[in-house]
Amino acid sequence: MLTLTPETKTLSPFPFLYNPMIRTQNPNPKILISLQKKNFSPPRTTPHCKSHYQNERGVEFDTGGTFFRHESATGRDLGVLAAALYKQKKGQLRVIDAMCGCGVRSLRYLVEANADFVLANDANEEYRGVIVKNLAKIDKGFGDGRRWIVSHFDANSVMTECYLQKDFFDFVDVDSFGSNSSFLRSAFGAIKMDGLLYITSTDGFSSGGHRPYQSLAAYGAYVRPMPYSNEVGLRMLIGGAVREASVLGFHVTPLFSYYSYHGPVFRVMLRVNWGKLTDNRHYGFITYCHQCGNSQTFSWDELSLISCPCSNAKKFMHDRKSLLNIVANFQGLRSVVVSGPLWTGPLHNATYITEVLHLAELWGWVGNGIGTDLEKLLRLMIDESDPKLLCGYIKLDEVASRAKVNSPPLRTMMNTMHKEGYAASRSHIVSNAIKTNCTMTECIRIAKDLQR
């Protein structure tokens, strides 16, 4: 229920969090009782959990018996930097940490990003003790000055209730598991316009093309096996968000996209605004030809034109001198696999990543030999932001195998590409791979030339 106070004329903060009873018009009492038992039972503490203290960027916290991966620290660093930049520009920062686990992200948003308020939610009530213990390092406050709240509801319930209460947040972090995309709509409903949405997928099987119907159901993309599956995973996640946002009348802009091998974990930071995309030039299809190794992108209008230059059917149909050429051509057509629809635009915003890097330098997280991994990652993201780069990346081992030569040095290969007018960048996903607008055919030629 909405409550207005005469003094402030604002909505009372989270009335549903203080009273876990469901107010519904549903006349079926069995459904009501079932929901209350499943999602809204009174929180419990777990004093029997052993303490497991960790430290990130000088912030100490206890993981207790919760699921925690220290390998995800870089993803948390990126989230904190983005939240802090938002606070600097907008002057306020209210955060939903929808699946907070032990509460480390919530704590870091409070301490490092100086968040005005954090709603730390986790559906597992047994985590309450460790979450409260961690957040208690920050004075909780009260009334309009309240800094944080801990709740134990389904993430969709929390974000939907925020939408119904018209209580919109600047920053929504949903660190979900697998390919659970059901939160996207409720997350869009809970966020302010021009706010930031930090989303996650850990479904490597779908990004690898091994569960095409799962990726179709979750993200609206039929994904086939491709040699750059981990980049496809990021594009699949962004594409699902683009589709869902469009249904609601929003559009999203990727600020950065981060892949980490553990899990695997795909994390994307999106800026959310009103208005649908004016066109779909960055929401289309990616093809890969197993015969020649070339990749291409196709728009919706070009679906009927999907083919590969190495298999031009019309050319050979008129060449009756060799039936073998015709047969070989159609074998080439069958070697082309298509994935989509996916995000086909840049994975990062170079200007934004540059601001993130400058803030990391200001905080002493990078520079002077400190934080070399984070600095390297951010600089690679800046390079990967070049709009001339095509989707995917080319592994030098594949180039060497097709060219039947030794694998050329990555830096030498990139320098040659640049001299010939191609765009080229290292990939933050695979160390021995290049993102470029140079085709595999040309890469093979260059690799052979370098061996002479």
C-alpha cells in the first residue's frame, strides 16, 4: 500500500519489506498460503555458520556458508567503478542488489561507491546472519536517512514491488545463475531512466551452441557452435536485454561486456533509456563458415542472402564445365552456420571505459605496477570498442592450421594488419586471438607471407 507523509510527500520506503504478508485480491486461500510459505516466511538467522573472512580492495567481509567465488572480484570491481561514476555524475546512488549472496557487493557499493541506499536481497533466508553482519559495518540509519535494508524475497518479487510502489533505483545488479533471464522485465521496471543495469549469465552450454532451444527460450537467440562461443555468450545476453527492453518501450546501450573463464561468467553493464531503437542494425545474425573460416553479420532484411563468398552457387550453376565444382559449392553452403538474433554492435563504449580507467587510476587501483590485470583488461576493452571490428575473433592457432605454417607472433600479425589498413585488436576473452575486420582468407595470406 502506498503511504504519503505530509512533510515529504514521498512514498514510504519499502512497506512490503516490513510486512511480509501478501496483499492480494486472489480469492483462492490455498494459493495465498502457498506463496506465503514459499517466499515470505519470517527471516531466520544461522548462528552455526562458520566465519570465512575475505578482503577485497581493503573491504573485509565474511562469506559464512554462502556461495562465494573470489575469482569474481574483477566483475565486482567493474560494478563498483561504474556505480561510483554514476554517483559522481548524478549526485545520488540507490542500488538494488537483487541476488546479494553474502552481501559483499552491497557492502562495496556502500563503502567504495558511496551509495546513498542499498536494498540487499537474497531469496535464501539462511544467509541473513552473514549479510547483516557484513552490512553492519555501515551505520544503518533510519527513516529517510536509512542506508541499507536486507530482505529475503524472490528477486522478481522485490523488483516488481519497487515498480508498483513507483520507487525506482539508479543501479540494479542481478548476479543470476545459468541462463535465467526471467528477471529482465522486472529489472527494467525497477530502474530509473538513464540508470545502470548490471546483468549476468553463467550458461556456457547455451553460448557454446549446445543448447540452442534453451538459448532461444531464455534470450530469443538460436545459437549454434562457433569458434568464438564466449563472445557469442556476451552478445546473446545483450541481445536478450535489447529484445526485452524494446517490448517495454526502452532501449539499452552496452557500456562494457566482461567474460571470465571461471563459471564461465558473462557480465554486461547496460544504460537504460526511454524509446525504442530507431533501427535494428546492431540486432541481427552472425554466420561462420567451417569451410573457409570467414564470419559475417546479416540484418533481418538480409536473411535470404545468407551465404559465404567461398561458395557462390550462381557462379557454378552457370559453369557446366565441372559438375564437381557444383557439388563442392553446395557442400560449402551447408558448412555455414547461423546464430541469432544477437547483439552485433560494439561490446563496449570506449569513452565510458576511459572514464572507468581514469577513476581506477585516481583510486590507486591501477598504475605504477599496481592492478596490472585490471588495467590490461580496461585497455583491451577500449581497443575492442572500435566500431570497425567485426563480431567474433580469430584464433592464431586456427590461422596456422589453415595456412599450414607455424603460428605467427600475435603482435607481428596485428602490425601487418594495421599496415594493410585493417582494424585489429587483441581480445580480452582469448589471449591468442585477434578481433579484426580482416577475413580469415586474408589472415591466412598474411600468415604465409610472414613465414617467407
